[in-house]
Amino acid sequence: MLEKMTSSLAKATYVIVGNGIAGVTAAEILRQEDSDAHIVVIADDPFPVYYRPALKDYLGGRVREDKLWARPTSFYQDHSIHFVKDRVMSIQPGPHTLQFQSGRQGQYTRLLLASGARSATLN
């Protein structure tokens, strides 16, 4: 896994930090615009992209689980987009490098921060 992530980030053209609707939509549009681009999405959320505002309704039993997912679980694989589960801890814009919580580093050509907001804890 480490070797795969290192090689994915070493040749990445586009890196998107965030697996919410903004990040996944950006990845989707980039793939449509450039079928050969190397796209990497980084997020510390292990779940496929889901409608975060609907989570409270799902937890309250008002929305079925199948209505929660914004894209199929195979979305990244189907669109040749690499998903990296890790947390970006720092960005060095000059050398175009990212430092991860795991201690690994990655490089990018273009970077999009689509990390969204923090969710509120429900009682």
C-alpha cells in the first residue's frame, strides 16, 4: 500500500484533499475534461462520498442508507481516480509537497483543498 500510494502521488497531476461532494465533483469534472490526467483524492474518511447533510436524517431513521450515498462505491475505480486514506497535516506550496499524518509525503502539480467544514456532534 505504501509503495502504491508513493507512486500514485509521485506522478499525480491533480491532488484533491477532501472526499465530500465538492471533492468528488471536482474529480469527476477533471476526469471528463482530461481522460489521461492522474487524479488523486486524499481523505481521512473511509466511506464513499455521501450526502453529509442527510446523515442526521439517516441516523434518525427518515432516510434509507441507499439514499445516503452520492456516488457508487466503485466510483473512484470506475473513473481511474486513486483514493488515499490519510490526513494531510501540512502543505509546502513551493516544492509542491504534502506531509501526511502517517509520516508519508506526496507531491502534486495542481492542488485543490475541498475539505469542507467540521460536522457538529449530535446529542
